Amino acid sequence: MKISYSPTPLEAWISHFYRQLGITSPVELDEQRIARSLDIYLIYKEIPSMAYELGRFKSITIDKRLPLFIQREHFYHELCHILRHSGRQIMMPAAFRELQEWDARNFTRYAALPFHMLSNLEFDQPGIIEELSTQFGVTPVLCEDRLIRIREKVLRSAHVTKPNQFLSFDIM
């Protein structure tokens, strides 16, 4: 089943960013390549994953004890912090820190499975989640979450655009 889907502004931005780097297929999604293009020092160590920025120096440390698929997801999460956030989370109010973490999880879904690489897929084919997991090098859980959100957005859009269908409110 082909779907009609409009990407969010963030999804469109990520696809544009990848295309500028010449990244058009899942095999080209390489953490080293992405980090190098942004002058980010990428480190793999046996410590929790984190992003660090001081002036023009930027680094992402990935916990190398984690499985490779999860390391990749951590990379996208930390990349979001460098590209979209500022401040030290340890010093910010909990609500602001939670907002940044929500944004990083959302960014991870889009960066790991970018819209321009999904647009020609058959979403209802058997084994699609496992196929995406293998192609994109991320966990099946992330792939399933991404597909669920795409389906929900398509269904919401189809529901709202049906002719002669209006929301009504009772006014008391």
C-alpha cells in the first residue's frame, strides 16, 4: 500500500541535510561521515553516551559496550543535542531537560529512518520492520515506532480531509 504522507518540518530538514551530504540510501548513513561533516569529534568509550560542546569544540561519546544498533540510536540522540539544544542539562530545570529529551527521541526516529529513504517502501509488506532494522542498522523497536507514527499521521490526515466531515462542539 502506497501512502500519501507529508513530512513534518523536522523530517524535511533532516532529509535536506542528508541530501546536502550526498546521503540518499540507508547504506550511506554513517556516523563517522555525519560527525566529520559537522566537525564533531566522535568517540567510542566504555562510558555512558553523551554530547559535549564548548565553544567551537563539539564531541559525541558513544558507549561502546552497547549493541551496535543501540550505539547508532545513541549517536542520533546525541547529535540532536548538538544541533538543536543549548545549555548544560545538569543545570537546567527538569521540565526543560525533559523537553530536550523528548525532542532528541523524536529527532532520533527521523534521523535514523529519514523520510526521503522511506517514501518508496511498501509499508504493509510482511517483515517490513525486520527489513528496515537491517537496512538502517537500528532496533526493530525504533522501526516499529516510526511506522506506527507514520500510519497514525496518515490516518489522522485522511480523517480530517474527508469531505463533509466536521467537528462539532456542544455549547452549554
